[in-house]
Amino acid sequence: MSEQTERISEINTPRTQSAVERTGAHYTAKQLATEFGTSSSNLRTRWFQWVAKVAPEPLLKTEAGYTELARTLLGEFRSINTHEREIWVSDAKSRYAHEWETVGVIEGELMPDEVGGVLATLSNQNSTAEIALQQDLANLDEFMDGLKQAESNFSEAEVARFRLNGAQRGAARFKIEAQAEVEVYNRLQQKRLES
């Protein structure tokens, strides 16, 4: 098995879930089956059950398809002899577990699969939320750059007039909001005293 381990580690490099989300790499069972020279049903029913022993399923498969980590593990699995599969699972766990330990998911023997899967899902959701936040911040940066560009297209007097108009609208909006808040608060306070 040591010769095989060396060969596998030379060919395949570990890939994390965050890398998958950054690249958007997702594969269908048919794509992977074609790449690995097997049927998609064999990949889904036989191979995947072995790969799922190595890593939590949410790190291997999402709604969008199989992840890059699943592709890497399936690529390793295809060359494993039938009688060496249990050894491969242990070896692959030890090689890849460090990738999800840092996000709270640790080797399967140390916690129930359900807990590991939940933690992996939470990590996946957090990563997705972080990516969405980064995209929103990038959009805001572009918006701010657009504002700077728009300001440069007007004279100083026009920019000053626009800012004054904006300040007046802001003040009027604040007055309306404050007045509505005070009215509602007073009405509720009066109801409470009447009860």
C-alpha cells in the first residue's frame, strides 16, 4: 500500500471546499463517469459510497453536482484494488481530514456522521455567505467608483447644488420617519395606559 500511496499523492493534490466554491467546479455523474471510464450508475451507487466514507457528503456533493474534492477522491478510488478499499479509506481520511478539521469537521471515527455532515454543511453555507458578501462589497466599490466618475462630469457648482438637494431630501426623510415613529410610539403608550 505504501507504493500505491506515494503514487496517489504524486498524481492527486488535495482540494478544499473553499477552492471548489471559488472556482465553481461541479461535475455531473455522467461527466465523471466518462472521465474515469465507468458507468454513471456504478459511480453513483458503488464508488460514491466508498468515497463518502472518506469525507462528509456535503463536501463531496451539492445541489449543483459533485465537487472537485469528490472528483479527486473518485480519481484515486478508480485505481484501488477491491481488497485494498478499506485501507484506502483510512489512508485517504488521514491525508484529507486536515482540510475540514480547521472548520470544525474532524475524522469520522471521532464524531457521528450526522454531526460531521451538519458541521460541513454549516461551513459550506458560511463560505457561500462570505462569497456573496465579497461580491456585494465589490459591487459597492464599483458603485462608489461610478459616483466619483459622475461627480467629475459636473462643475463644482452643479455638484454642490446636487449635494444640497440630497441633504434637503435626507433631512425631510428623517423628519417624516421621526414624526411617524413618535406618533406610533405615543399611540401605543396611550393604549397601554388605557388598558
